[in-house]
Amino acid sequence: MKDVTGKYKSTLDEKGRLNIPAKIRDALGKSFRLAKPLDDAPCISIYTDDAWEDIVKDIMNRPREETHNIKRDVFSSVFQVEQKQGRILIDQDLRDHANLEGETVIACLYDTVEIWSKKEWENRKKK
């Protein structure tokens, strides 16, 4: 996924489902992965299957003592999802990590997409 930029608003419904904007849906494809970000920011990272494989290779090529916590935190948080009618279901653990409820911001960072609660996104800009 390359050249995906912009910021979009969406709303998480009471069942934990989120609409993904069409531009992002097309770039991600039908199936992709959700996980905690590598830097442990209070958001959810979206990875295409190819991008996820690159991340796994990168982590596995680092010294073991450097990656223990990354493996624990990130690998245990990964969920593969499929878009259904432009919506995805977000696992409760990931929603809790990102403090997701109600209004969200979907931030496209060229080669990565992140889902933020509106409040966390605004707090991030204040720091």
C-alpha cells in the first residue's frame, strides 16, 4: 500500500464495527491485519498482508533480546479481518488499547493507516 494520504472521520458503532472510506478500502484490499502499533501509541495500525510480512521479517532479523517485548505486545494483538460492505469488526482488546468508542479518525500515513479515537488524536496534537 503506497501513496495513501489524508485524514477521515468515521464512527465506531455499538457492536465495534467501523466503516472504512472507499479510498482506503481499495488500497487495503479485502483482507488485512489490525494490531497495536510498534511504538505502542493509543491507536490501531492497519497492515496489508504484504506489509505485515515485511514487519515480521524486520522484527525477526533483530537480536532476540531487542524484540521480546515487541513480539509479546504486537504479535499477540494481531487480528486478520475482512471487509464486509466496507465495514470491519474491531476486536475488543484493540478497541480498549486505542480507547475507541464513537467518533474516530482514520489517519493515512502514506504506507500505513492508523485508527484513532477522536479524543486521542486531538490529545496527540497537544503534546
